[in-house]
Amino acid sequence: MKKVIKENWFTIIAGIMLLLAIPAIWPYGYFQILRWVVAGVAVYNAYIAYKLKQNGWMFIMIAIAILFNPIAPIFLQKQTWIVLDLITSVLMFVSIIKIKE
């Protein structure tokens, strides 16, 4: 268990941040940081999935990186973001188990 946490601490942090974003009680700056963290983690996980020839996970992570892209943000309604944050959080936690050597 310690090895999983040590190797995937950044993915765990992104997943927790996504769950914390669901109540939407944070200032706008939190969501800007969330975009950078999630997009960065997704790009890194996409690279790892590519190296491991796990194309399905690679495309999922690329889609997440595009959705949370902080450079050219996608603007959606709050209710839509709540659903996407929950789904993305689950995908982040599942990727810890699925994307590994």
C-alpha cells in the first residue's frame, strides 16, 4: 500500500482535489489551481500509459487533460462540472490500479 501511495501521490492529490471541488464552496482561485493540477497529472498519466502501451487509458487521460486545460479553458455550467469532477475523480483513483508496470 505504501508503494502505491509513494508512486501515485500526485494522482491521489488530484482525485482528492476533484472531490473537494464538488460542493463548489471554494473561491475561483481553487478551480484555477485544480485545472493545472488535474491537467498536469492527466498528461503525465497519459505518457505513462503510452509507454506501457495502454492506449485506452492514454486516450482517457488525454481527454481529461483537454477538459481541464488551464490555457484554453472550457466553460460549462456548475451542475455539469460537478458530474465531471466526480467522474474524473473516480477515473483518477482507478488509474492508480490500472496504469502500472
